[in-house]
Amino acid sequence: MNTDDIISYLPYQNPFLFVDDISEITEQGVKGQYTFDKSSWFYKGHFKNNPVTPGVIITECMAQIGLVCLGIFLMRDNLKKQFPKIALTSNQVDFYLPVLPGESVFVQSDKEVFRFNKLKCKVQMFNQKQQLVARGQISGMLTV
């Protein structure tokens, strides 16, 4: 399964797809990238005259790349052209820097546990200057 296949299995579409590319994926983790479009709907009201990416969207981007893409890869032998069902079960994310409209981010995820279709990962997001934007732990359930 190549990275285009993994992205095609994601159960998201624009404007709620936050994965542009997967640069590396193994049984132990994933690295991927996304660029936030300056015209994205959530910038219109967050914040007046000073738009920044909402924390919930940053968390979603981290989850899509760091949890869902990795989960699809780990379950690749069971998919058989079926889209996986995914449920976020928990997350704890700390934020350090804002993500501005038009900014590219890089997500790195390391698998902590994958058992009984529950995946738990340590996920970090970096900006273009390789500065830490956010980090935390994200868990979810994946089934076919």
C-alpha cells in the first residue's frame, strides 16, 4: 500500500481533509504534511482581523495524519477496498505556537500501542522553521 492509497482510504474530503502528503510510514510511525489554505472557512471568524488556525483544527490535522493514516497502514491487510470506520477516543494536546493562514505544518507520529483495533500515538506538529507547534497523545478505534 503506497501513500496515495492510504490518503484515498481517508474518510474525509475537502474542506475537512487535512493531509497533503505522507513522506514516511512504517509499522512504528508516520510523517506527513499539510498546508492550511488562506481561504479556509474557519479563518473568517477566528479571530477578527488576526486569523489563526483553531486548536481543534490543529488537533484534527494531527489526528488525520498521526492516527488515521497510520491506522489505515497498520490495518492494510484487512481493508479489502472497504473504508475503515474511525472514532477518536481521547486526546491530550498542548499548543506552543500559532499556525497562520497559508502555513505548512509537518506532523510526526510514533505508535505507542496498537491492540484490539485501538491505536494510541505520541504526535507532534512542527512549522516550516522546524519549531514545535503542538504535541500530545491521541487515541482512536479503527474497524473495517
